[in-house]
Amino acid sequence: MHLPILKFVVITLASALAAALSMFRYAFDTGESPSDDGPRALVAEFVGYWIGFILLVWSFTVEGKTVQWTLRGVAAFAALAGIVLSTHFSDTTEVPETPDKEPTGFKNDTTDLHLE
């Protein structure tokens, strides 16, 4: 009973490690930080690679050639979708360029320091 659960946990953890290593391989080669594109791009790329690696490794554990190649195709699509979403999110700004209203941070009298 514990073997399928253990297999799923091992595949998931190994896939997360492989996804992180594949993302940071480019960073080691170029010397750039992967987070330069923003957190949304980083998360999209990681999740795409992670799902791709999970499905790729899982395809070797199931029977039937059709199911194996279907899982491998979906794995490739997930990795490509992660790359495309990462590219899309890297072009967006994280903070609006113009605020909606004036900041109201310290207009309250209770936060003023009276040093007289």
C-alpha cells in the first residue's frame, strides 16, 4: 500500500530538484540571476519544468506504449508552456508605474514623533 505513495513522493521530489537544476544551469553559465525577470517568471518556469519532469519520469513507470508517449508529449508541452509563460511574465512590471492615488503613509498624528 505504501509503495505507490512512496513512488509518487520520490518522483515529485526528484522532479523538483531536476527542475531547479535545469533553471539554474543557465544562470551558472551566464552569471545572471534567474530572478532578474521577476518572481512570476521564475515561478512559471519552475512549475512548467516541474510538471514536465514529473510526467516524463512517470511515463517510464506506466505500461502501454500509447500512454507512455502521450505522457511524454504532455511533459514536453508543459515545459514549453512554462518557458512561454516565463517569457511573457518577464516583460511585465511588478509595480504599477503611476500610483492610483497619493500615498497616505504618515498622515496620521499618532505616528508623528514630537521631539520638543
